[in-house]
Amino acid sequence: MLIDKEQFETIEQELIANGKLADFVANSGEIKGRMMITLGEVPDNIEVRAEEGRPHYAFEASFDWCDAVIGIAMFPDTVEPASDMWLTPQKAGAGAPPQEWIEFFVEQLFEGFKEDGSFAVPIYSFVSETSEMTIYPDRLLEEEGADEEGAAGSDPAEG
């Protein structure tokens, strides 16, 4: 389940109101899954590679179709992992998301870092069978005058 379903729904309603979600569905097909990346806490059983003077941050991804959270600690200045990945069940017996969703989390997380190591969360992704639309909150503000696609997210086909 999404870590903050209400916050995700707020962004989704905004995208519905401005027509961006309808455009995405019209061009890419029905939304099959949603992912939200937020800051989290490193579980006690995960070792973090601490380095003097280098802050690390824990990032977690939750999904609307999976009752587990996956996470990783990162050094944002070099976009390097500071830990192994972890899985935290949100309900008893919850399994891990498929490998392609784990890879998608890592790709979207890495894409969210700027060259100076800054980042903004939460990150919201809408995924169809053929494409994805990812919302980076800091880019929405920067690209207010950008075209619809650039302001709304990214399309891997355009990469």
C-alpha cells in the first residue's frame, strides 16, 4: 500500500483537474500501478556505510498494489548506495515486488537527483503497460512554463 495514500490522491486529483493524467492514459493506456518514493528510516538490521562529512538519506518506495516497502540508503552527492536494499512488509505475509518494479524504483530515484546532489520527495509514478509518468516535485515548480509532458513527468520512450 502507498505510504501516504491521501497525499498521492491529492497529486492525482491535481493531474486529473489539469488534464495531464487523462492525456497520459489516452497516449499510454490504463494505469496498472502507482509508486511513491519518500524519505524513510533505515531498519536496524541494515548496515549503512557511514562516511565522515557525507550525509546519507534513506529512500523508500511503496506501491498501490503491494503490501511491502522497499528501500535503500543513498549518498546524494555522488548518487551512490550507502546500504544494501531492504524489504519491509506492511502486512504479515507480504511478498517482495517483482524485480522490474525494484529496478524501476532505483531508476526513478537516481533520475530524481540533480548534479549538485539535491533532491525532492515525494516522487510519484503512474505506470501503464507501455509507459510511465513520474512526477518530481521540484521539477514541477521549475518547469511551470514547460510543455505539458515535461511539466508532468517523464516518458521512458523519449529517453
